[in-house]
Amino acid sequence: MSLEIIEVCVNCWACEPLCPNEAIYEAKPHFLINPEKCTECAGDYDDPQCAAICPIEGAILDDFGAALNPPGSLTGIPPEKMAEVMAEMQSR
């Protein structure tokens, strides 16, 4: 049972001090989670603290590779709408 931080991480340092197991560490080019230390905060918190504070959608994955903060979850903007707006902006 371990979470994973992927390359979209921007090294903002929000998650690292919240980890009760000190499983998150700075690496290049982004933070990583030591799978041997990560318990997904079980026994300490109801939800993984790194995912609860992470400001980057899709940066932290569960054991199944699913994003804990999937696209649209933090902004409230559905991914389809975001893609539509971005395409319109780029066409200008």
C-alpha cells in the first residue's frame, strides 16, 4: 500500500512536511514517495495528507494508478471544457 508522485509534481513542498511517516523526499526532478514507508496515512488520518494538500491535479497516484486529485477536481472545471477553452485560446 503506497502512493506515487509523478512527474507533474512542481516541487512546491506542500506535501513533504505533512507526511506522518516521512515517506516523501526531494529528488530530481520532482518529489518521490518511499513505498516502504508510505501507509497512505492509515492509522494517522482518514485521507492521505499529501493528496489532501497537493495543488497539482493528477500528481499523486494510488496503487491502481488512479489520480487522487483527478483533472477537474481542484479547479471544478471539467477536463473537456478546459480542453475546449485552451484550444480556443491557442487559435487566437
